[in-house]
Amino acid sequence: MDFSSANDAQSMFLSSSRSFSRRGKRTPANDSTLMELSIANCRSCFSFQYGSSPPCSTYCLPTTVSTSTEYQTLSSRRLRQSIKLGKMTYSSSLCSVRLTSFSSIMYTIFDYLSIYSLREVSLTCHYWERLISEYVATRLTLRIGYVRSYDNMSYADLRAREEAHLTEAAKMLDCTKRRYSKVNIDLMEEPFETRQMNLVLSKLLVPSWLQQLVVLRVGLGKDLQTFAVKISKAVVKMGCLQELHLVHPANGSIRSHSFKELKVVNRSLHKLVLHLKKLYYHASIVSSEVLQAICESCVQLKDLHLLYLASIGPNPLRHLSHLNMLQQLSICCSANILSFAGVRLPRLERLLLYDMKIDWPSLAELTSIKWLKITPDPSKVDQICDLFAGQLSSQLNFLWLAMDYVDVYACLPKLSALKTLVVENVNQQFSKYLPRLPQLTQLFLIPESS
């Protein structure tokens, strides 16, 4: 039996749940029996196919279903009974399937149900209620701190509502059995009392929560430093943490002296850093220490984007030689002249350099570049032409020029391997000087903005 849409799957589950619950009340039948019947009902449907899933994507239920220990205390007489469903008879021994596999399949099916449908399905029995509760805890994000404000609301009223919200959040964290894997503490713009926030963190940063957290986002604005020590101690104990967001907008950047007591030491994050493939560092200025830490820690980087390089010596890119796997490098600004002299990047293919001073002859040392975006310096056009006539003449197949210069145009025929040319900020009167380039397969001319 196949379901061609999510609606069909939803109908099947809702009809199944309604057969065991009436107007939101559970029937007094034994939960184990209900669970067996639910599994047998699912077992009769050999595959579920959804129209919104990728083509030919079919989720097949296993031939056996394993129950948890609390459902394995059935009497021997019940174990010998068979479950009859329509014309099909299944022995209850087939219901001894691995619970983990079954839960993962059910989670996939739950993804297609609305929150209201999930609520109805949870009324089937205690097992389904627990299954959906665990599903919600792993799929949804628990957000603490957002309070809707109105135009005519005074600061005192907003503060009172925020304090009440944090108090209720602390009570909820103390009572709930759910352990959310994603938590967002969002108090960037809201006024709050330190006492209430400490109460929330004392309920959240406990061992049972810390071991489940996968994503933690803390946005406390200027008050983040107040809780730096407590957060630092908790992060060490988060064994499954994969994402940590510490949001603190201080003129668009975070300075090292802003959080002298904040330390991020986490084993799971460290493992992720060692295997990091892509890094966009746009948070603040990249100092020599930061660049060295990135290049020595994230040795498997393939894609690196840097916003602004500080004045860090005559050769600011010397640390890049640690990144033997690097394939794409993008640098927007630099306080010094950017030089690639002595830099060894054997797999670098894409290089994006924006408006900055560049030591153009040093680019010849990057022997693997095939994709280049540059903003030519009018005082160094002759060096750019020499570069195009030398090492890059036979290896460059994509060139993006962020400014048009007639002298640079004259060098383009020397790029014998060039397939795609993009010229930005093209002046109409200079476009006629663009030479004939028979080797091109694509040409893009972007006129200058008015």
C-alpha cells in the first residue's frame, strides 16, 4: 500500500489515533496492546511514499519491531496470540524489532504532519505520547526571552512582563521532562533582572540538559559578560554540542578584551573545528593571533572568507601555508599590502581579492589558480599585464575584473585558457576597446552604477 502524498499518510495516522482515543481521552485499554496494534497497523503498509520527498524516495518499515523494556512485560499467553488485521495475520513475535530504527522511521513520518495532527496522534497511548515528545525535543528549538511589545507599552510594563516571562520559563524548565537539543536564549533588546536570568540558567545548565544540547544560542547583549563565567563552565560539560552562538553586538565586532572571563573549551566543538571545511570570518578584524589560530587549528579548511586583515607584519598570509586542502580564498580588505610571497597553497583554485593593495608579482607563486576576481590598481596595471602574460596565461579559465582599464583589455588575448570573462563597472565608451577573444565561451559586461 503506497501513499502518494503527505495527506494520505496524515489520514492513516489520524484514523489510527482516533480509533484509540475519543475526544482527546485515552481508552482504558492496556497501552502495550495499543502499541502492538499500532505497530501491526503500520506493518501492513509496506512502504510510504510522499510526493513532497525527493524522487523515488521510499521509506520501508522493517519486518520486525522492537519494543522498549516497559512494553516487553507481556504474559506468555499474550505473546502466543496473533494480531489479526483484516485478512492479514501477524504473530506478535514479529513486533520484537529494534526501537531505535522504528523511532527514526516514525520521526521521518512525523515531519509531514502538522502540529495539530501530532497532538491528535499523541493521544493514542502513552508510548505514542512519549515518542512524539522526544520527537519535538529533537526537532524544535526552545526559545526563552522573547516578549511581544506594543507601541504604547511603557518601559516599566515591558520590564515587568520580561521578569514574569523569565520566572515562568524557570518553572517550566524545572518541571518539564523534555530535554530540548536546541536552545535559544534571546534577550538582546529586552530589559531583565540578573536574578531572574540566573534562575533560568541554574535550571538550564544542569547535567541532564547539558548532555543533550546540540545547539546553544545565547544573546544577552551588553549583559553577556555578566554570565561569562557560568556559561564557560557549562560549555565544557556539553558533550554533544555542535553549534555555539554567543551574540554580543558591540559596534559590529567583538574584541578580546570585552570578555576576559569568557572561555570556550569544549571537546565536541574542538573535534568539529579540526574537521571544519568552510569558515566565514566576518565578525571582526582578523589579527595575527586569530589568523594563526585558524590556520593551525582548522587544517582541513577548503573555503576561507576573511573580512578585514589587520596590520600584522610584512607577510600577513604566511600562516596560510598550513592549509594544504584550501581550494577557495576570499579577502575583502587589508591594512597592509597583500603579498603571497612564500605562501604554498597547492590546491587553491579560486581567489577573490577586493579593493586593496596587492603585490601582483607574488600571485605567480599560486600555481593552481583557475578562478580569479580582482580590482586592478591603476598604478600597477603594468604588473597585472606581466602577470597575465606569465604564469597565469595557461592556467586561468575564469577572470572577474571589478574595473575596466584599456591596458588590461590589451593583455586578455594572452590568457589562452580563459573561458569566462566578467567585467564590472564597464564604461560604455571603453567597452569598444575590448579585443576579440575567440577562446571565450561566456562574456558578462556589468555597466557602472548610476
